[in-house]
Amino acid sequence: MKEATRLARAENQIVGLIPTMGALHDGHLSLIRRAKSECSKVFASIFVNPTQFGPKEDFARYPRTLEADVEKLTAAGVDAVFVPDAAEIYPANYRTYVNVDSLSDRLEGRTRPGHFRGVATVVLKLFQIIQPHFAYFGRKDAQQVRIIEQMTRDLNLDVEVVVCPIVRESDGLALSSCNAYLNPRERAAATALHRALAQAQAAICNGTRDALQLQTILREAIAHEPLCSLDYAEIVDAETFEPVVRIARPCYLLLAVFLGRTRLIDNMLVTSSASDRDELLTLL
Ligand code: AMP
């Protein structure tokens, strides 16, 4: 992989990287398409990273569909796929981990202690091995990409992090490899996440700015669906991921919901698109 990337750079190619854990769906492929439109060499990685799974999370159960994944990546025009073994990434006596302070402890990090330490470490390693000019991540994992941006800035990495929009099913469910775990009743109930966000969006469009009110809308919409059990519904500043009292600056509405054993996350970004920040809000 290092040789391939050295060659590409020697030829003045623009290298794009899309890190994934496989079980590829159209959300992943949207990142590939974006990279293809901006880079002359596009590399993807498939690595189910053991260090980002907690002891109670099922690393062994994570879907692995390598053959189908490689077919999809080939059809999408990816130049190479990096599929390392866990022992190559974390050889015996591996000792070094990256921790992005404070951003990593809350929300996803509180429910999943150590998760972002594993993510930041493997992404830094992938950046070091593949040396991309651009790396593509989905806004689906909003806190993750914020942490990667922070790490890239803090460690002076020569990588531009590109954040891409969430790809959804026609009924609004955000595409996720974890959707494969849902039984048909849970799959039907899973649309509650997007419905909750849409209701909060409607309230924002009608002038609601109070975070507590918006949180109540999210909570009630999830409570309405008996198969859903809420982990968190938060309104946070898009930069710090600290809870806000009122929507004034760019914010995320964040949801994490259990359906049986499966945990799904979704979010909506609220940004100001004009100088009059409080008046003109764009919802992404
Ligand atoms: P994963 O394989 O789950 O680690 O995801 C690899 C990349 O794909 C991450 O940057 C995710 O944020 C992104 N991704 C996953 N699902 C979606 C989606 N529905 N829309 C856009 N990006 C996504």
C-alpha cells in the first residue's frame, strides 16, 4: 500500500482515501463518488477495527462481506483497496494510541468508552500508511468526523478532511451497516429516528430555537415508537459538541436509539447560511 501511494505521489496524482469497515452500501459509495470527482487516485480501506469496539460490543458479529465489497469498489472505479489484517495494524506489543480530549468523552464516547480512541488511532495509522491528500467521511457519524478534523488540525496532518452528506433510504432511514441486524418489525420502527428529526426540523422552521423544546420533540417522537428505546437526544454546538440552550450558531440535533440489541444513530445539521444567523437556518 505504501509503495502504491508513493508511486501515485511521484506521478503528481491527487490521492483520495475512503476509510470503511466494509459491508458497503450506497452511503459508502457516495463517498467514493465524491472522491472520484476530486482526486486522480482513489484508495479505499476495509478494516473492522478491533480497538473501537467495547468489550460488550460484538466485534465478531460485525457484518463482513469482503467479496461483494471489492466488487462494488471495483465497479465504482476505486484504484486500490487496502484490507489489512488486525495483526498488521496492531502487532504484538502495540503501545501507541491517540486521544482527542473532551470531544471523545461525551455522547457516543460516553455510551461507548474507548470507541473514539480506537477510531482516532486507526485513522491516523491509515493516514500515515496511505498519505492521502483528501480523506472522505460521512456526516452520518458527525462526532467521529469532528474528532478526526480536530486530530488532523492538532497533529498538523497534511490531509484535508472532506465531510459528505448522509445518504438515506426512501423512507428516511440513514443507511448503515448495522441496519442488517434489524428484524422486519425493528426495520419498520427504525424510521422513527428520521421522523423525530423531521419534526424537530419543522419546529425550527416555524421559529423554535429553544433546545429543551426541541429535545422534547425528539424524545416524544422516539417514545411514540414502542420498539425504540432512547439512548440520547441532544442539541449540541457543531464545533464543540457541548449542549446548547438555544440554536444560534451551527448545531447538530443528535439521536442514538436502541432497537432490540441494535443501536442506531442519526443527526441533522442546522447551519446559518447568511449573515443574519438567527433568521436564516439551513437544515442539512
Ligand atoms: P463505516 O464503514 O461504518 O465505518 O463507515 C465508513 C464511512 O462511511 C464513515 O465515514 C461513515 O460516516 C460513512 N457513512 C456510513 N453511512 C453513511 C451514510 N448513510 N451516508 C453517508 N456516509 C455514511
